[in-house]
Amino acid sequence: MESQTILRANLHRSDHWQHLLGEIVEVWRDGKLYRRAVVDAIMPDASGLWISLEGVFERKYIDAAAGFEVWTTLYPCSGEGGASTCAEA
């Protein structure tokens, strides 16, 4: 249980879903953990993303408009000067 707390402390909420391809993320909804998985596809307009199949959990589309939050170890991205950058935590 302690390791989950430590992991959660290292995560940051991201609204820049277009930078998360291949990242392990936690998906939260209504204050509860929905899934922890790898992002395997992202909509071009960042309106949603697909998280990978894992064990008994099927591949799932996560719609940004449905109230999901995505948490990652990447720091928030900035798009200053037209170039987006993300740094590892």
C-alpha cells in the first residue's frame, strides 16, 4: 500500500494528452482510480486516448469530455514558441 502512495506522489495531472503516447498513466474519474495502463493511441485533436489491453482489462477509449483525468510521471508540457516540451519527473 505504501508503494502506491509513493507512486501517486510522483504523478502529475496532464491536460496535454497528445504527449502521452507510450506512457504509463493512471486514469481517474469522480475521485476514483479507473485504470492504470499504457497509452497506445491518441486522437489527433487530443479529445481522447486509448489505453492498452492488459490482463483481463480490454483496450479502452478514454474520452476527455466524459470527466476522466489522466495522471502521469511527465511534468506538464509547455508549448512556448510553438515547440512543446515534456520533462521526466
